[in-house]
Amino acid sequence: MADNKQSAAGSLNSRDVDQWLNNTKVFLAPLVFTYFGAVALIIQQPGHRFALTDFVPTNNTIGIMVLYVVNVAFNLARKIVAGNA
């Protein structure tokens, strides 16, 4: 039951890690929707011929991916410094 207590600053207990992983999964949804939306826009163009390069992320999608990674890293660092979830 020690994992129900608030973790000390500079560390995370398993409950905090589980919450961080859950937040990471939840905030992954907009990135996934953006990626598949961009692929759908490419495929729907008139006269388009399907190619594997259709699945290469656009610059906007890459920018969103970078922001997602930065946000996840910032969220983890914030939790470690604060010592709580």
C-alpha cells in the first residue's frame, strides 16, 4: 500500500508512473488522428495513385509529433521534480 502515498521529490512511485503512462496514451490520440487525417487527405486527391510514400508524415504532422514528445518529457520531468502525480 506504500504506492498510494505521494512520492518524494526526485522520484516516482508505481502509481505515479501508471498515471503518467495513462496521460501519455490519452494525449497520443490527437497525434494519431492528425496523422491518419493527413494520410486520408493525400489519398482522397483526384487522380491519386496509391503509393507507400503516402504514409510519410507531412511537415505539420512531424511538428505535432515533436510537440507531443516535448510535452511527454516535460510532464515526466514536472512529476519527478514535484514528487507527485
